[in-house]
Amino acid sequence: MDRLILFDTTLRDGEQAPGFSMRLPDKVRMARALERLGVDVIEAGFPAASADDRRAVRAVADHIERAVVCGLARCVPADIDAAAQALQSAARPRLHVFLATSAIHRQHKLKMAKEQILALTREGVARARSHVDDVEFSPEDASRTERGFLGEVVQAAVEAGATTINIPDTVGYATPTEFESLFAWLLAHVPGLDGVTLSAHCHDDLGLAVSNSLAAVRGGARQVECTINGIGERAGNCALEELVMALRTRPGQFGDVSTRIDSTCLVSTSRLLSSITGVSVPPNKAIVGKNAFAHEAGIHQHGVLAHASTYEIMRPEQVGFDGQRLVLGKHSGRHALRQRVHSLGQELEEAAFERLFAAFKDLADRKGEVLDDDILALIVGDRQGCAWSLSRLQTSAGTDRVSTATVCVQHRDGSAVDEAATGDGPIDATFRAMTRATGYHDTQLDDYNVRSVTWGEDALGQVTVSVRRGDAVVRGSAVSTDVIEASANAILDVINRLEGTAAGGAS
């Protein structure tokens, strides 16, 4: 049985989707969860894109021991060198270089002839190979590239030293039949692929990312690039959890392959990402949605009670649903909380755990029972090391009065600022007061979203805001049983990100 390499790009392609940006500690936390899940390669970022990406790749490289840590680069010397530098501390580094190859990209984006593309491919892969032994090459928009020319580019990359050739369906244009045949064609017509791993990277613009990835495996791919919850550019990427469970549920249908994934960690990893980004998983999402194993119709309920396989092709426990609400409360101690944190795939340093325990006790006093999603939200909500923190908030609102907000925010240098403002409702007033207090008058609230982290009238509310400053849109989130308080801290999260101080140290 062949092993299928799972390449996770949640931290790179996933984060490129609008609204999915992550703080540096969140990226490290997510990378650790991915390693625990069993992914083989973690694409940590695009170091040449920004200083934040370089820091993130370095931080992930510092904390990951088993998985390969990958950095993306264009076939440009400066990009490749920046990625190599960011990966210096990685135990198992990989450089991933890419260059567009389709006619539409050659003519309209790159304005290059085929000969130039071939030359840049050779130079870029060779330069990457001078830094590391593990080099992946992607001909961008491969699925729309003429097969003959694609074969030439792939051969050039292999001859220059590429150890993995990734075939991206960059705009989600391919169909399963043609994508499978493309991989079979490459294996049959390109010399030197025997010792090279063929990879697939599919987007979901036509809703075919998972189907195309499975077809690629059937055609000979032995690496698939995917993301948790299928996040990514535009409509997203191949969803890791769907790919893994399709292979587990239908063995032999897509080639004799297996993965290293611990499927019981799928739900906790999905929920962690949702807590970090503030974007909830749709209830009908395959594998990890809350309705994935729910049965309401009487005939379905009767069948499942009689024998689960009547309406379930996999068991909830296989993907990490434990079938019961495991709760902690105000009488729970450190040991019980630490065990639960560990079972959720989180490893916290002692100082971070003590902050979590204090927040947990406070929450338990307010809402009685604390659920897994509450704990994840508290972990992600730790803002230690940020420039600004909220000391005091008071709001006043009503149908017959002007809404007001009074805030006191404290800077990490010890200074405190008091400010008040009026607005169109308590949220608007709070936003105005917070931005005045911190000096960010030139910002505009672009989007506001609140969701219940768990259930019940005392549930934690997670507020996610998008704030515009000039051409930049920055997203922030926070949780609390008080939605106004969560709103204030979400706004403060944005301000800390704007100051570039929210990165802090990874816990």
C-alpha cells in the first residue's frame, strides 16, 4: 500500500482568503494541531509577501519537530532566498517554488514566451535546491496549460532537482475525468518522474476540489494539498477532512493508498480553526459540521437506533465527535482542565495555562458549565503581550436616549486612557470610544458578526469585526458572555494588529 502525503496549506493558501487572517500565536497553535493530526507537510506561509509572513514561517519552523515545514516562493531569486532564510530553523525544510505556465498567464500576466518560462523554471528550482534538498515545483494554472508544454516544464523542473511536482488546478476549472487523465499522461510521457512525487492542488470554484483530488490520486498523485474546513482563495481548497474520510470509507476506490492522519482529531482541529478565524463551520458541512451525524426524520432515527450503518457510512467517534457533552464546571481543578486541553490537541506553556485557568474559572462562575468550544475560544482569546488591553467599559442605550460608551484602555507601558463617545447604538458608540482612546480615528467598521460559541442563554458569544483603514481591511475577534464586552475586545484586537504588536510570543 502506498502512503499518500498530505500537504496542508491552511496557514498559507487558507489564510489568503479574505477574513481568514491569523495572528502569529494562532498560526503556531494551528501548526501544532496539524502536526498532532498527522499531516506530513505544513505550508507555513509566503515569506517574501510580508514581514509578518516571514516571522510566521520562522515561528512555525521553530515549533514543529516531525512534519516538513514549507515556505512558498515565486521563481525569483529574492523570494527563494527569503523563504530559505525563514526556514533555517526547520528540522525538515521544504522550498516550494511556482511559476505560471498557461497561455492566458503567459500572455496577459507574465508577458513571457515559452522559452523564458522554461529558463526561469530551471533557474528557480536550481536556486532552491542550492538551499535545501526538498524542493517542490508548481506550474501555476497547470490544468489550463497545453499538455505538451506542461510536460516540457515538468521535465525541466525535474532535471533541475525538484523532488515534488505539484499540479495545481488554480482556478478550479478541471473535471475529475480530465484531471485523472492529466496525471496518467504526465507519468506516461515525462521522463524521470519515477523518483519524484506527483502532487495535486485543487480549488473549489466548481465545487469539485475534493473530487478532482481523489481523481488525481487515482491517476497516480501521491501527495494532495488541502486545507482544514476547505478554506482558501475564492471558493476554497480541497477539504482535508473530506479527502481523508473518503479514502477511509471507500478503500481501494482511489488507488491502494493510506494516510498518517489521526481522524479522531479532525473535529477538534476544525473547531480550533473556526475559533481562530471567527468563521463558523456550516452545520451541514461534511464530516465536521454539527449536523453531519444528526438525524431528525423518524424513519432515519429508527434505522440508526436499529443499526447505525443504515444511515451512517462512518461513526461519529471516527472523526472526533465523542457523542456526549463533556463539561467542566466551577468545581473543576487544574488537572481536569489540563487533561481536557490536551485532548483538544493543545499544548500550553505554564504561564499560558495559568491565564487559561483563571479565565476558565471566571467563565464557570458566570455560566456554570464550560464546554470544549468554550475552552478553545478562551485559548484563542488569550491576548497576552498585546499593546492595548481593556480595563473598563460602560455603555448606556435605549429607545428614548442617545447611546453612549465610556472606556478605559491601558497600554503595556503602564499608561491608561479614558474616553467617551456617542453613537448609533452601543456597538457604534463603543467603536468610536475605542478608536479615539487609541488614536485610530481614521478607521471604519466594515463588517460586524456575532455567533454563539456553544448553546444556551449563558453561552459565550464570539464577535468578529472587519475594520477598514485606507485600503487595508483588518479582522479581529473576541469572546465573552457579554456581547458588548466581546465587541470592545474584538475592536481592540484589530487595533493591536494594526500596531503590529499582536504577534507576541507563541504559547
